[in-house]
Amino acid sequence: MNLEESIEMTVKSCGAELYDIVATKENDVNVYRIYITSKEGVSLDKCAEISRLISPILDVEEPMSGNYNLEVSSPGIERKLKKPKHFISSIGEKVKVKNFATETFKGELLDANEEKIIIKTTEGEVTISQDEILAASTYFEW
């Protein structure tokens, strides 16, 4: 079992789903960020509980070299969409998608599967293949 699978199993045991894992550097500090979701929402207590359970796993199987900060949080209302399951769970939400031709499409995500997504834009429906997507995220009109 690899590190991501261990983390995913731990998150599921707490009644949540693993959304994404990001290893980054912010202000010269390494950050290992674990995003979780739950139908009931993600509370601060849930993040703390999962952080306490994952920390010993990371002590054994270090995710980054050197010192790092572990963060467990919700991906938020405006979240990145990377995997087909992210798109599938975001059907009905507003999305912004950039393809490799650097065209940007904004609108409601009507459908998604392993191969493609369909977005309702102001110009009509647009179908984009999953392998043509350069970057995507949900957005909220404030």
C-alpha cells in the first residue's frame, strides 16, 4: 500500500473522502496539504481528527524531504478540478476550464464522465475531452 492509499483509507475511516493531496512550498516553508470532503461538510474538528491520525503515518513514510507543515482542510467553494471524479461531483456547479489551446470556457457543468465534460456557456454547450483540459476550477459569483 502506498502513502496516498494509506491516507485515503484513514480519511475514509473518519467518514470523509480524500479530494486531493498537494505538496508545495510557501514562503520558504514546505507544506503537505490534504484536502478532504464530506456530504455533511468539513468541520475544523474533522480536520484536526484526520490530521492527528495521518501524522504518525507521515512520520514513518515521509512525504517530503526536510521539515514540512501538514495541513488538512476542505478544498473550498472555489476548488481545482483535476480528476474525472472531481468533475463528476461538481455537476450543476459553475466551472472555468482552460484547454491546451488556451481557450477558456465558463459556465454550468452539465455532465462529466471519465472521457469528457459538457459545459453550458453563454454561446451554447461545449464538449471538452478530459485529455484536452489544461486547468479547471469551480467558481462562485459573489
